[in-house]
Amino acid sequence: MSPCWMARIGVKTRIIEQRDRKITRGHADGVQCRTIEVFQSFGFAERFRKEANELSEVVFYNPDKDGKLVATSRIPDTEPNTSRFRHGVLNQGRIEDFLIDCMKEHSLTVERSISAVSLECREDPSEAHPITVKVDHLVPSDEAVDANGLYRSNILPDELFNSSISQRQVAKTEEIKTKYVVGCDGARSWTRKQLGFSLEGDSANIYWGVMDARPITDLPDIRVKVVLHSADSGSLLVVPRERNIVRFYIQLGTLQPGEKLDPSTQSVDKIIESARKIMAPYTLECPEVEWWSVYEIGQRLCKNVSFKNRIFLAGDAFHTHSPKGGQGMNFSMMDSYNLGWKLAACVKGTVAPTILDTYGGERVEVARQLLEFDRTIANLFSGKPSVAKSEGVSMAEFQALWVQMGKWTSGTAIQYEPSLIVAESSPAKTKLAKNVLIGSHFESQMVVCYADAHAVQLADRLVADGRWRLIVFAGNIGHANQLQRFRDLCSRLMNADESPIKKYTPSTADLNSFIEVLTLTSSRRHALSYSAFPELARPFVGNFRYPTYDQIFSDEVSYLDGGGEAYTGYGVDPDGPGCAVLVRPDQHIADVLGFDDCVEQLGRFFGGFMIH
Amino acid sequence: MSPCWMARIGVKTRIIEQRDRKITRGHADGVQCRTIEVFQSFGFAERFRKEANELSEVVFYNPDKDGKLVATSRIPDTEPNTSRFRHGVLNQGRIEDFLIDCMKEHSLTVERSISAVSLECREDPSEAHPITVKVDHLVPSDEAVDANGLYRSNILPDELFNSSISQRQVAKTEEIKTKYVVGCDGARSWTRKQLGFSLEGDSANIYWGVMDARPITDLPDIRVKVVLHSADSGSLLVVPRERNIVRFYIQLGTLQPGEKLDPSTQSVDKIIESARKIMAPYTLECPEVEWWSVYEIGQRLCKNVSFKNRIFLAGDAFHTHSPKGGQGMNFSMMDSYNLGWKLAACVKGTVAPTILDTYGGERVEVARQLLEFDRTIANLFSGKPSVAKSEGVSMAEFQALWVQMGKWTSGTAIQYEPSLIVAESSPAKTKLAKNVLIGSHFESQMVVCYADAHAVQLADRLVADGRWRLIVFAGNIGHANQLQRFRDLCSRLMNADESPIKKYTPSTADLNSFIEVLTLTSSRRHALSYSAFPELARPFVGNFRYPTYDQIFSDEVSYLDGGGEAYTGYGVDPDGPGCAVLVRPDQHIADVLGFDDCVEQLGRFFGGFMIH
């Protein structure tokens, strides 16, 4: 995600990766709603949706009072109104392709077979490129990286994990001077070790198998998600994948405290055998297994994620946990999505480096919540179910918690705390926009584009290009009084000296290049002729000063796609005084403002970190 | 479209094209709903939807009683329930890319710079490859094909039209022996001339300009479709395109009978000047014009489209008309869609060549309807509006006709007459499925997939792969009696000697390889466990005999996407005896059958043209 930001915003970047080629099978696969919203902001949500298997239903199989497995209930996998997108699964290799293609549009590529050797950061703050990274260019090997099931497994000791790299020949060495380094180098992060930081936390002493296979089974539900607790043989999770593949998570066994699992004793046959025991009396044959692995459950966190706001850790490099919540790849990408636009703005010199403090402030806190969530869900998964009245995990309790955690799991419940770039909430702000939560991402509603009558998801307009957005709820501009209020606001935003638009938009740049104003009226289209809108709402852009047609919307029912519920959805009074919502480049809500002091408040807010 | 069929079905094919490169600008752009449904059957509707501009609204501008232009009314561009897709516009070059990419997936490519010189078809019916086409391989030229606005215009005399080709050097010649030839070579079809066939019809002696430009205007509606009749200066049509481009159709003038327009007197400046007069008092500036042309309106048809069922004409080669109805490219592709699967089956030797008679039978008749439609709409467009009570075209009448023709324009109203491959309708059949019209395409309804709970458009399952489909409305199989009827039907389809599935499916092939059975129950999912369905409904396929999960559906409300209205939509009684709808490989409905004589009727139907 960070490189996508850099590519989009035009920041010179190098991505070095020690492995020769990308993985093609297995690994992470679940992509949560919020992550797909972010894919959409980079323009490739459609590619994901086309290839992924959307998950529609979750079925719980539990032992009945005789210990026989039965489907006890069915629920939707994505609760209504969670997002405009749905939870889906697709192998990590394809997700990486989408990211790589997104960067490639701006000529940024991944440089493979390069291994970092040393990392040094000078003290001198005046130095333009204070960091030196020495790297080895390795001779590419022919070895398929993911041939072995335990490749990258957390049960491998470090020396085995790194063996394929350490044995490779060095073709040449290079010294890279840079302003910033982001270590997205996984649970055994080399970057983290260089910084002397460490992951803290525990192993749960439980190990699971994971397998991608195309099964032949008489379990009637194999193309929906199945959470299956057997009476005595452990638990199993079925996640149907693209191409009729199924991802199985299979409980294998427990370890004594301090005991290490011997990788050489693990095999795909043992995993299938365990699955059969858990699923019995249902049958299971897997003629073709595409990928498998074994992992130990644990939750670990590194609370330091930045060194002098110059070197950063993201993803598994600072948080690890079990995979069944489908959070790992998602959370890691969201770290990077949070960091990328901030770093790019620092490199561009438009903001003070202090905003980089908010990366750790925001992401370490949500990672802590993630580990808490993971601990709970992992315990419930590995626990023995209480059959009838005997001891164990109550399946009703498990299912209730599952549903309750749905919003959190989807990634849409993340809310950042007040900071330099998240304003404090207040009752007055809440009154203006009841359901717009400062610190949360801006949720989407279907609205109608004034100029072309298209029904559009408003959040689709929050493209990841580094711009801030001011979403102006103009209210009912069919009323002369409200229209005048809206015109006054636009005029002050465009002309007042304290307006950040006036202050920070370069004089040669388009009016919407720093903050893009999106207007949503509660009155119907044609309450005001398009040509009568203030210039700020429909700025003229480019050399020929072409008009824009995609910044004004009406909250009305579209011809074919619904709509007309946006003001209600956001909790804004359609006949009220209006308000403005400031949205960060990463779609998180920075502030909610009334028309009257909007310009002054914005001036103060941006004054806190912008460089004039 | 024909080559897409050939590529998909695996028929050895060559596509020869005399021009060096594909066009990139201008030409046809409107893509109708039914065409997008066909794109979907080849798997690229999404690509189209992503890039095209969907048209949402049509606004009519007419002179008021003082002759001043005003927006008199607004209607949706695509009427609700026309299709699951919407009318959109995208330049012809991109559509060609989609088709080319679709073929390329099966290694079929376009061979450019090859010009046909002679065409000969032997009499001997026993000859495997009775046709000889002599071709010249031309030396590629550097000339951009579409640099001049009048390139390919119908106002160019033949010698000018062909000049760029005739001047080119021949690198080598070749003789191609083939079973079939399809001439998709446009209004001045070389193939048609070789066959001695001619287009018959009239010119309307009216000429229009067409232009793709990014306009700067104060007309408030420039991003929706605008049909504008001025009081005295002629008419204009605005079609907003992708990338903020607008396609303008502009009435330029009339000709005396027999008069020819001098191409050298036409220019883009004259077109813009005419547009300004028609739009006045609204302003128009076009700093960048991407493409322009001038054309004469006329409707012409060639009633012969086949020579001995060996050589065929498709598209403009046998029908030409004015472009404003947005039909040209669509109708041409639909010709080819109709022909392709039939030709492929003949080459494969599974059907008798007599089914090729149905190509002309079906397409000449609908082309005749097209020309009738076009004559009406072109007259109304070019007519002078009646202002107040004076003479002229009534704008109310024009608009009423526009709306009424919406379904026809969308391409979804096409219905083929009874033939070898379209059964006669009857009151008994109508009673079984009131809204399933034999000869029409099978319309889509949202249904829920039994196995994975996905909401799916049933017609999305009608993939263009050459297979027939039998859509079995199984009814309420929660009732033991109806379940038994359904099981009996499946059993007879699978085992009875007269069943075409039994008779024509090769013994080594999958059970669904000739006719794929799609089952739709009116009872809810889980009225019957998935594993309890008859094998025919969920056949085991491939070497490993993997189960299929995408052939059984329920007419119920999905978790998130509606549904539950399919039986009502198709007019089938959910508690009735059930029925089966036979659908051709091109999605047209061949027959509607009751359960009781289904197998016998199918046997007779396929017996009429299948080769055992």
C-alpha cells in the first residue's frame, strides 16, 4: 500500500525484496470489506471482485446431544450495511499482482533478489538523506519459493527459515541513501532486529494445519464458510475459495509450554487425516492439494514502530497473531495505507514531519485491539465445545460473539483517537452529523451526480491521490436562505486569507488540487441549474480550464439504483443549516464543521502541521 | 463475435483485415443492453462497464412558444426492467480490443495488411474445403488510418475510400482453402460484390456531422443525453462519452435528389459553427476535437446473406442506416453472434448444415425491422419541430415514440420466428411459463445459488461456450410429489434412449458437456440437502469426478441482494407442475416443455438437425 501511495503521489521510491519471485499459492486469502474499500480508492476493487470468491453465508456445525455433527444455524457472512463491498477470498499472490500493477502504472516496480545487509541513520536532522542501507544483489536462483508446505511457517526455526537466502551468491553490493525506510519484512523482520525492537507476547501452545485443496465430500455445505466444532476431535474452519478450491483450517494438537514442534514430522497426509476425524461421519477426499502449512497460535506485538520518524515497521513486522480471523494481510495493508500518504506529504515538503507521530499513535493502538480480538477468537476456536451440560465452550456464546465481532472483523469499526490530524469530537459536532464519527473512515452512501444523473457511491469519489476532501452538506438549496449560506461558505473558502484552500493551493495549480470540495445537496437535482453553482463547487481545471462535473451530488432517488437516504444515513438534517466534513487522504474523518466557523476552524487545523 | 465463438469452441479460423492497424478514435460508440448481455456471455461485460460512460438520463430541449430553447422533459435512458445492464458508450476501438483479447485467450489473432483478391466456391458438396480465397499480403504503411475526419465516411466516392489500400505494395500472395467464409467487410463489402449481391434502398438526401470533443458550454445538461430541436436551425444530439468527451450529432443540411456532397468542402469548423447555431443562445467552445466526420442518411438492405450456406455476409455488409439510433455496431455484432455458434457446430460435424438457413431467416427479418425503425427515427430527428400551432414534427409525438421504442433500441425485443431451431409456441406452453417467449433471448432474474448462497443473475450462467441449456423449473421440491416428478425427469433425461443428453453426449465427455441442466427450485435452499439432488442436476466432472456446485438455484431472497421474484418474473407457477426451458447457445429460447413429454419433445427437436 505504501508504494501505491508513493507511485500515485510521485515520490521516488525503491522496493527491495530478497526473494526472487512472488508467491503464487496459499498464504493469506481473506480480504475484508474495509480493505476492498481501500482497493477501490486505488482503482482495483473490481479486479478483486471479479476473481475472488465472495463469502455469503456462515454455517455452524456443532455436536448435538448425542455428539453427532449437525448444522445448528446459518447467518450472512457480511452483515447488511457493513460496507458497499463484501468479504471475499483470493490468494495472496493475486492481491500482490494488483498492488504491483497499480504501482506499475506509475513506473514503480519491485526489485527482487536484493537482501539488506546494514541500516544506519545519522543524527544530523539537516541531512537530506540521513539513512544508509547497504544491500547485496543476489544471483537469482531457480528454486520455487513455495514448493514446501512449511515455507515461511512460524514453526520453522530462524536458521531454516532463512536458509534459502543465506546460501545464495552475491552478484554485487550497493549503498542506498534515503530519507525514509519502511520495513514490511514480516514477523521475523530484519528491520526490527536492526532497530533492536522486539515482539512481545505469548504462544498459545496450540498448533493448526492449513490446506488449500479441491475436496470431494458429502458435507452438504462446502461452498459456504463452515465453523465446525466436533465433540472430541477438535475444530475445523472451511473457507471456500476461487476456482472451487477450499481453504481448510484444521486443529492438530497442543504443545507443552516451551515445547517446539518438529517441522520434519508434519505432512499434508497428517492434516487430511485430522480433518477426516473432525468431520466424521462426513467423508473427505482431496485428490489435489494446492498448498498446505502448519502454524502455532500466538499473539505478539512490538509497541515501537518508528525510529526517529525515519525508519518504520509495518504489518507482521510489529504484530503477529493467528490467521483464522482473516485479519493478517488486511491489517498489514491498512498499516501501510495509514503511513503512505503521510510519508509522501513529508517528502513533498508540504507537511511537518510531526504528523508521522500519528502513525504509531493510530496503528499500535488498533493492533493492540486486534491481538485482544484474536486471543478471544482463537481460544473459542480451539476450545472443546460443551455438549449438553458438560464443560467446555458454549456454542451459543461462540456464535453470539462471532456476530458481535462482525463489524470489527470487517475492518470498518477502526476509529483513530484525537491527534494533530483528528479533531476532538463535541456534542455540537455530533448534532450536525450524528452518524459521522470523527476518527472513523467516511462511510459510503448512494447519491446522484448532478451533472450526469449517475447513481454513485459517494465514497468512490475519495480516490487515493493525496488530496484532502471537504464534503459540504449544502442542505436544501432550493431555499434562498440556505443557498446564500452555501454561496457564502464557498466564497470564504475560496477567498478568505485564513482559508487553507487559499493559503496552501499553489497559485498555478487547479482549485481542487489540495482540498477537493464535494457538495451534497438535500434538495433535488435541478433545484439549481448546474451553471449557477459557485466555482469552488465545480472548478475549472487544466490548461483549457475545462469544467468539472464530478463534485456535486444530490441526495435523491436515482432512476435505477435507489438512493435518497444519504442525509438520513449520515445523520444530517436535510432541512438544517448544513455542515462540512473534512476527510483525510486515507478516508478517515478529521473533523465535522458548521458553516459559520468552518473556514477559521480549517485554518487552525491545517495550521497545526502544514508548511506554507 | 463469430471469431470469439470459433476461439471458444476451438474451430480453426483466420481473420484477415486489409487495414494495418485498428481504429482508435470515433466511429460507433453506443452499446445497447442486449449487446452487453452478450459481452457478459464472453466474459468481458465488466471491462466495458468499467470504461464506458453509462447513460442515465435523456433530456429533451425544444423551442418554447417564443422559439427559445428550454428543457421540456427528462426520462431515464434505460427503462427499468429492460436488462440487468445499462446502455453505455465507449469508442469502437476499445470494443475491438475486448473482442481481440477474448479471442487471444484461445490464441486466435487478427492478421492485418491482408487484402482479398478473389473468391471461388466449388460446386462439389463432398469437398472438405470447397472455397478458395486468394489474398495479397500488403507491405504495412506508416499512415495513421483515422487521421482524416472523412476516413470511412459514406460521402466518399469508392475510389477515394479505397485509395489508401490500392496504393500499397504487395509483399506476397497466398491461396487460402476453407470450408466457410464470413464477410464482415462493411457497407462497401468486397465479399458482397464478389457474390453479385447488392444493397437496396434509398438515401434520405440529408447530411449530418458527427464530432467527439471535450466541450466548454453553458448548456446545463452536457453530461446527459440531450435531444435538441431548434426552431429554425436544425437538430442536435448530445451523447456524453468516457473521459468527459461528448459525441455530438449535428444536422448540417439537405441535398437535391441525385446530388452528391463534395467531401472537400466539409470541415470540423463548419460542423462546430452549425452546432452553435442550433444550440444558441447556449455557448460552445471545443478546444480539442478528437474525431469528426460527415455522413449522409440512408437505409439499405441486401436480402441475400448467404451463398450456398458457405459464404455469409454480416453487419454493414448487408444493412446500412443512420447512426443516431445507436444500432449499427450492435446489430452487426448480433449478426455474428447468431451465426458463430451455428458455423462452429457445422465445422465440428455435430449438426446438419441446414441450420445455417436460420441465419438469414433470423437476421434479415430483424434487419428489415431495424431499417423501418431507423427511417422513422431519422425523419423525426431531421424534421423541423412544430412551434406552437405551426407545421412540423410534434415534439410530444417524437418523445412518445422515443420512449415506446426504448425496448427495441435496447436490443432486447428481438424475437426469432419458428424454424428448425425455434419451436412453435402454443397456449399450453404459454400456460407453463407466461413470460418466457419462444424465439426471444432468455431474460435474467436474480436467484440464489444452492451451494454457496451467492445471489446470481441466472442469465450469467448462459456462458457462450457452444452448449445448450435446459433450465428446469423444478417447482416446490419440499413437496414429496413434486420432488418425485423432478427426480423422474432427471432420471429419464439421463437414461432414456430418446433423450438427447443420452444420445448425443459422447460417452467419454462430462454429463453437462452437450446440454447443461440448470435447476431452479421455488422452494427455499435446504428444502433438499445438496447431496440429495439427482446426479444430472449436479454432475461429477473431469478426471477426478469433482462435484459441480453451480447448476442448482433457489428462487429465494438472498442475504444482501434481493431476489425471490424469479418464478413471478418468468410467469411460472411456484406451486405448479414445473417446466423446462430449452435455451440455444446464443441464449435464445428454443422451446418450453412440460415435464411429462419433455424427453420425447427434446428428442424430436434435436433429431431435426443433430448428427449422431
